[in-house]
Amino acid sequence: MPHIAVIGAGITGITTAYALLNRGHQVTVIERHPYPAMETSFANGGQLSVSNAEVWNHISTVIKGLKWMMRQDAPLLVHPHPTWHKASWMAEFVAQIPNYHNNTVETVRLALMARKHMLEIAAKEGIDFDLEKRGILHFYYDKAAFEHAGRVSEMLKEGGLDRYPVTPAEIVDIEPALNGRFYGGYFTPSDSTGDIHKFTRGLAQVCTRMGMHFVANAEVKRIVPRDAGDVDITWSLSSDKESPVDGVGHFDVVVTCAGVGTRKLAAMLGDRVNIYPVKGYSITVHLENDASQKSAPWVSLLDDKAKIVTSRLGADRFRVAGTAEFHGENRDIRADRIRPLVEWCRRLFPQMDTDRVVPWAGLRPMMPNMLPRVAKGRRDRVFYNSGHGHLGWTMSAATAEIIADKITAAYPADNPVLAAVA
């Protein structure tokens, strides 16, 4: 039975561990935090949004980035401080503009595959994660944005997703709590929302029952594939002692699902995985009275102009997330980036109290082409499943299956689960 190390315990790492366990592998997950889902999988926008599959490699994104560079509250903020990593990533991002159409269609296909797997996992394992199957409503303030959305819908349809245009009156019918004057919108009934943190933690518990070994507080320092047919991983294990304790593991295969940390780990192995950390912010509005609960929307929303998404996480929580900030591996929660999210709530939902708002910031691991790296590395026994950008929650269940299939094809394992199905 191959023993596989999964580095990273976010949504991608845990879904990968689950897929590998189901194929009969022995799995150890190595995570630098004490618990799973403590980084980008902690408090994202909550949308399982195939309808948000449009990649960002478009000339309009470049223009907006340049235009907003000096605006601290801009939805897309590129800090002017130069670094080689940022410059190389931006150059590759621009070079991918000709692939905008094909990459968007491919993202849709991955997201649809993931939706199927995600819902099947939740049902099979009984994971409660505040799932709401009420669809996602995109709304637009002007004709130009609405017409662009129509062109995007054609690409989504090519990938297998149907969404339909709605009038301002229909927007009100779909979500009566929403206030504002809109030119029109697009509604995707098949999309849904849920709490990524609850799902990931719940699935991690399932994996533990299936035999997963979890190494917590472990910062990977070294990965060395050996000619003898195994991979040595050395980590620094934080403890209550003055100095960390080193740990070493010997594995048949390693798959890196470490989000923004993947680039550094890949470099140890001679691979270039050019992930850039694109920071996003969220607030969780606690709905502590009946009036606020009635005034907050249940249908998930996407404000295209503000680049803000929402999800209702049960009766008493409302998640609002958005913005993209290019500032390296910086996790600071800035008041001037949180303020627009709160003001947006007060403008569109004036009857909802915002007196208890919990802010958060996370780093999206983004590849220049906006597609995740789901592939074998240059060295034998090394694989990657990382770089999902703003759609990790949406795509992870599919890429986990894909990488688990690749690993199992190269390093077969006895699989009583699949054998029983066959």
C-alpha cells in the first residue's frame, strides 16, 4: 500500500487526502497550523460558483489595475512596489490573454465536475456545512457590463452551464432584500453556497476515521526524492519548548497542496509553479436580531462593479467577500480594505445591523493562467494540486479526483471501495 504525504490541510489538501484514501492509499497530511482549514479555507466568500468561472486574463482587467493603482479602496489593487515574482507573474498573466476563452471554458468544466463530487461527498459522509441551493444572482448597473456578461454566458454555456438574464423587476423577485437600481442581471439556479471551513473540518474528521494520519504545527523544510524509491520530508515541529523539534517522514509519494506555499516547496524539487498570493478580504456579519435576519439576503449575490460576493451561512451569519490585492505574502487586515465591504452592506441592506462584523483576509494561490496546477512534477513520486485562485472551494473536489487518479495510475493500490463498485 503506497504511503502518500499530502502537504497542506486546506480544502484542496483534505479533498485530495479523501480521494486517495478512497483508492486504498495510506495518507499522511502535513500542516503548518494546529488544525485544518486555517488559511484561505477559513472564511472565504462561500460561493460554489460555476457562474464565476470567467478567468481574469482580459485586457479590461489590466486597464482597471493600472487605473486603480493609487486608489486604496479599489476592488483591484496592485501595489507599485516592484518584485521579480510580481513582475514575472504579471508578464505571464498578460501572455495568457489570448487563452481567455479556452481557459474560461475549461474552468467551467472543472467546476461542474467538482459540484457533482462535492455534493456526493457531503451526502455520503453526512457533512453539515450550511449548504444553500438557492442559486447565485449576478447584477449590473449599466448596459456595457450587462452586455459583457451576456458574452461570458456564451462561454459558460459552451462549458456546460446554463444561466439566464433577468430584468430589474425579476432581480427583486429573486432576492427581495436587495436594494438598489440595476440595469439587469444573470441568475444561475444550479449554483450554491456553503461554509468552506465547516466542510473542510468535517471532511478532515471523516479522513481521520478512514485512517489518515495528521501532522500538525509542521513547517516543511526539506523534500528529497530518493533513488531508492521513496521521498524524505523534513519538517520543523513547533512545540512549547524553546526550540522547534525536527520531524522526518519517509513516503512513497508526495503531493503538494500548500496554496501560496507551493511555489517555495516546488523550488526545492526543481519545479517552477508560479503561484502568486492574491489577497482577498471578507467580513462575517452576525445577524443577532430578527430584523437583521429578515433584512439579509438568502440568495447568493455577485456585484460585478464592486467585485463583491455574498453567502448566507445559516440563519445568523452573512458572509461578504471581495477585492483583490497584489502585495506579496502579506496577511494584514487593513481597515481601508474592510470599510468598503461594510459600507456596501449598509447601502444595499440598510435594515441589516452591522454592529458586529468580523473581518478576515486570506491569500488566494493564483497561477497566471487562472487554472490550477494538477500534474506530476519533474521528479518521480512528486505531484502538485495547487493554484486554484479564487475558485478553490468551487473546483477542489474535481482536481482531487484528477490528481488521485494520476497518482494511483503511477503507483497502484489495492482499492476495496472501487472494487466493490465495479
